[in-house]
Amino acid sequence: MPPELFQQITTHGAAVNLSSRAKFRLTGADRVRYLNGQVTNDVRRVKADESLYACVTDVKGRIAADVCIHAQEEALLLDAEPDLREPLGMRLERYIVADDVELTDVTEDWQLWHFWSASGDPARTESLMRTPDQPHHLLRSTRFGVPGMDLWLPAFAAAPSFESLPVLTDADLETWRILQKIPRWPHELNAETFPPEAGLESKAMDFAKGCYIGQEVLSRIKTTGKMPREMIAFASNTPVKVGDELWQDKAVGKVTSTARHPATGKTIGLAMIRQGTSQDGLHIGSSTGPVLQ
């Protein structure tokens, strides 16, 4: 990300095209009850004008997907990372047994855009977009560390127009995500990760909602406070890349995401390390390797 773009984002905000994300529509009288048994957040609180963030977990409490959910008329709509289109669809279909629920893949039917203003003010953010002529869904959503808006727009409609906002490339968005310490599938979020390890306890989980797949394990983590790992963010003058092991007296974790800070030039990144490990004195590659600093 060029320094000039970084300054523009921090001053004005930005927009991103997320249309490649997998999108699903759930209909039927049991849709809320059914989906509530599949995800970590309380689907009964889902709204038409606000996105609800949640994780889909397996029976061991580990992440199978992370999703954003909203309600529209007689349906629930959710979106997820593009690579999760097939496995998430299969997972959701697998648990529809006697429920009055129908799952439809609508990935190709909708554009999905997200945009935000630097202030995070919803009224200011909405004013930065010219209202589309086509029917659309506009909802509040905090995907990338700043309160913003999601826009669902029919696939055949013209792309939206954003006043004074740069539209980020995938590479620029990845740098912004890391700057904002946002975990992403499959880097930090994957089949080895419990949601609390990635810092999602307050954002994606509701411990009063009742049972869902993986709930027993995650409730135990909540009660004990113990989990194998935790996500950290770092900025380093020492070169580091994704996959590098982090060491103290032994290997304690691994780097999962990296980028170059557009203002300082330092390597910034996210890593998963053993819970309770001090970030001071972490070495790269071995116990005698260069210090992550």
C-alpha cells in the first residue's frame, strides 16, 4: 500500500468490492432456530439493517467458517470467504434434517460492497455513496476495524459510485486488515483455531444463547480461560514472513499474516502463539534466531 493511499484511507475512508464472497439464502419457518444451532452468535438478534458476525464451529469447537448474517423479508442471508463456498454449503446442508429450511447458493446473484468513512459515523458513511436505483440491502457492518456499511446489490446492476473514497485492491485491503488486527480465513481462522484464540469472544460469540455445535467446548474455555494459543499483532524491523516459527526456549507459535507498514516501512503481522507467552524476546526460526523487534 503506498503511503499516499494509507493517508487517504485514514483521512476519508475506503470502499472494497467483496462480490466474490460466497453468499447463501436460508428460507423456511425454522430458519432462525436452525441457524442458531449452527453458529456461535445469537441469530434471534439478527436485523435487516445490521450485519451479525458469527463463527460456524465443529463438534470440537474449532472454526469451520466465519460468516456475516442479516435478515431480509422471509429469509436470512449470509456471506463468507470465497474458498468456503462449497464446504460451508455442504456443512449447512448436512444438518438440515427435519427442519423447515431451504438453503440456496446465491453467490452469483448479488454484488457485495463494503465502505466506511474515517469518522465511522453511519450517517456520514452512508452519504459517501450515491443511492443505487436498483433494489438493494444497506446495513451497518464492522468488517475491517471501523464501523461501516455493507451494500448488497443485484449482480446485473451498475457498480455503485462512492464519493471521494478509494476502492482498494485485494493487496491493499490485506494490508489494512493486518493494520486493524482482523483475523481472516484461512490465515488465523481455520480448522485448528478456537474463536477465542483469535480474539472473537466479544465480537462473534454469545454465551447465553443456548446450544450449538461446539458450544460445550467453547463454554469450557470461557469458564477456565484456558486455550492452547492466542493471536498477537507485531511490528518488526527484522524481516519476517508467513510460516516463520516463533521461538523462545522452544517453538511457541507461527507467523500467519504479514505486510509492510505504509508509513513506517516496518513488517507488520499477526501470529498465533502459545497462550501466556510473553512477546518480549520472541525469536524467528529458532531459539538463537533474530529477535522479532
